[in-house]
Amino acid sequence: MASAYTPGLTVSARTEILKTRRLPLLGEVLVEVGTWVSPRAIVAQAALPGILQTVKVAASLGIDPTEILETLLVKVGDTVERGQVIARSSALWGLVKSEAKANATGTVELISKVTGNVGIRLPSTPITIDAYVPGTIAEVLPGEGVVIRASGALIQGIFGVGGERLAPLVLAVKSPGDVLEANLLNEAHRGKIVVGGSRVTTQALQRAGEIGALGIVVGGIIDTDLKDFLGYDIGVAITGHEDLPFSLVLTEGFGEISMAKKTFELLAGLEGRIASLCGATQIRAGVIRPEIIVADEASCSPVPHGGESEALRGTEKQHSLAVGVAIRLIREPYFGVLATVHGLPPALTVIGSGARVRVLQARLPDGTIAIIPRSNVELVGG
């Protein structure tokens, strides 16, 4: 039988989880290998330099730039307050005096005899990253961040928006085919990650924001509903930085698609547990999947150092692709559609773009057999 390999979405009740937490710029790692951390623990920090503000001292005093040192009341390294006099000159035997004042609070970083200017650096902005999941520090990335090892339930979605959230899971529907309507949401869902069924409506999204829900997990959404809620088309770049009151994770795709039974039952069994959720998505190169993580008790105990796992070495788990296997199609015109492998032709096939690629025969929900490039599918399951 012909076979191939393709990455798939993970839906697992218990698996090893390795999360890389990396600063956006070089900084300081605050933890050591083997340390257990809680989700809110700060594991690394950095300082984003403030903006350099320019004070045109020579121009303000009406002097030549080369004379600036004779007028300055401050030096490089001094801290100054906004409005503080930093230079003073006098003319006509002291009868006429001129002053230059700091236009910002900060540190004097630059004095130029060429331009006659003084540069004041605004205070730096502290940047921190937390652990996001409870677990043990498996690796320290010097100056950059850490890799955290945990174990527990991991559910990857196909698309999402919004950043990282940490909150209890709660079900708002009774079955994976139920639509998450606005009337199903109430004050009890404030500060919670709400699990729905087949899709979520625009009104429900608005209601979730009003009551203070922190996350929504559903099978799908109508693309126009998402656009109406966001106020713009999401595009194809990486998501996760949207200014939203909660994060949204779609487990199946776009449209009214029932959440997979396995996924719904797993989430139902985790109700009341604290979950780490992130809607960040990147479908193209450097794939990033939205996720829900519920760490188990094993993540609260340090693990022996040494013996890197396969994932820690940067390799990716591979899954067998064979006839009868459940797959999800991840390119138009079938984006998000669940199907099964009907056949795996071994020969290269010419597709619409003119390229010769390996394809598979996918049986769609209506029984239609579609020819799909193998790179346009992913496995469903853990």
C-alpha cells in the first residue's frame, strides 16, 4: 500500500508539551534548568530602550555649536526632568540671558559640538515573558528565553485570533453540533474560556466581550461573522496580536462545522480545569497553530535533567498517511473540510498551477472524490 507522511493537528488527552518562551530582544533569563515554574512566573526579562529626544541647545541659545560645552549645566549620564534648565548663556555683559530646557525626563546620552544638540534618552520599557504553562525548565536559551517541559492535554486548532489567556474551561453547549448563541452566555462565563459547538455567532462574540469572557473555543465560524466582529478582513499574516477582549480558537475551520466528537469530549472532561489558550496562527511557512493546553499534575514535579526528547532536539513528530485515515484540507476551495483518504496514487500529477506534485484522493463529506496535493492536507488526531 502506498503511504506518505504529513504533520497533523494534535488532539491528545495526555502528551509531552515543550513550549519555547523567547524574548523579542536580548535580555536576561531568570530561571535555571530543572526549576519548576507556574504559568504566571516571569522566566525572562529585557529592557526596550526609550526614544532619544533632541534638545537644540545651540539654536535655542543663539550660539555656535562649538560653544555648547561652555553653556551646559549637565553632562553625559546625568538624569534630567522635563522643563529642567540644562544650558544657560548670557550676552551684553550679563544683561541678556538665554536658557535651554529639557523637553523630556530621561538620561543625557549625547552632546554634540557639531550640531549643538543634546540627546536625552527616555526611560527604557521593561519587557517580561511568563511561563504560560506550568512545568519544568528543560533548557535555557542564554539571553533569549527558555524551553519549558510539561505534560497534559493538548488541543491544536486550525485557526484563531487573540493572544495568550489563562482561565478555567467551561462548556456552554451540550453537544458538538450546537451553535454558540448569545443567549447561552452570561455572567457566570466572566473570566472563563467558553467551549461551544459547531460555530459562534457575531452576537455571541459581542456578548462574550461584554461579560468579560477570556476565550472562545468552537468548531468554526462564518467568515463574514468574524469580519463583522473584527471590523476588517483578517488577512493571511500571523494572527495573535489583535486588540481583543478575548481569544478565539476554531478547531475545525470556517463555516458551520461541528466540533470533532473526540475534541468536544476531551474539552468536556477538562471542564473546570485551568487552561492556557492562545489564538496565534500562521498557516504558511513556519506554521503556528492556535492551542489549548491543560497541564496535568505531572507538570508540577521537576523532571531529571538530561536526555533530550525528540521534540526538544527540534525534530517534528511524523504521522502515517494511508487509505481510510481522517484528514483536514487546509487550502481553498476546501479549506477546513474534513475528509478521509480514498487513494494514494504513487505517480506525480500535474495540478492547476502546472506543477507536478504527489496527490491523494480525498473522499469529501458528500461522497465526492477530490484530487488534493498532499502538502495541502493534515491529519486529524493526536
